[in-house]
Amino acid sequence: MERKFNKQPKLHVKTGDTVKVLAGDDKGKSGKILSVDPTKRRAIVEGINMVTKHVKPTASNPQGGIEKREASLHLSNLMLIDPKTGEATRTGRKENDKGKLVRYSKKTGEVING
């Protein structure tokens, strides 16, 4: 019988991070990550990649209609903004003094909390 391992990928961004968009219609804009789907490697960013959705009437929304909402972006099109400097940076992973893996900014070398 084959062993099953945790195939959850390690990602360079997390929910709550502020990111800059590198490609697409919203290139150059920044926003906060609302959710991340690690299996599809996609994220939803606040106010970025807005699409129009037709919504059916429901009990909570009896009118229905058309609403704008965020669509997901591929993680390769997002770059983390360093909270200390405010600039976009690549990230790496290293062990801290307690032996836990933490993200760090490759531009400044400082650990990114969160």
C-alpha cells in the first residue's frame, strides 16, 4: 500500500498579506489577500480583477441582479510587499533560532511576520 504524504505546497504569500500585481489588467496595483487556494495556486485580492456576476434572486437577496466581485489571480502574478519598506520583494525561507521555518525578504534580509 502506498503512503500518502501532505502535498500542501509552501507558498510565498498568505491570507492577509499585501501584494503587488505583476501581470494582467490590474498590473501595478496592490491590495490585501482575502483568500488563497493552495491546490489551484490562486488567490483573491481585495479590489483587484473585478468581474461582473449575474446573481439569481434568493431569500436574502429577492431582487437578484448584477454585482461586481473579485476573481482569483494566479500566485505567479503576485509579489509580496515588504511591510517595513513598502516595496515589492521576493521571499525566501530560513530557520529562525527556535528551528521554525519563517519567510524573509530577499531585498532587506529581514523576517516577515504573519
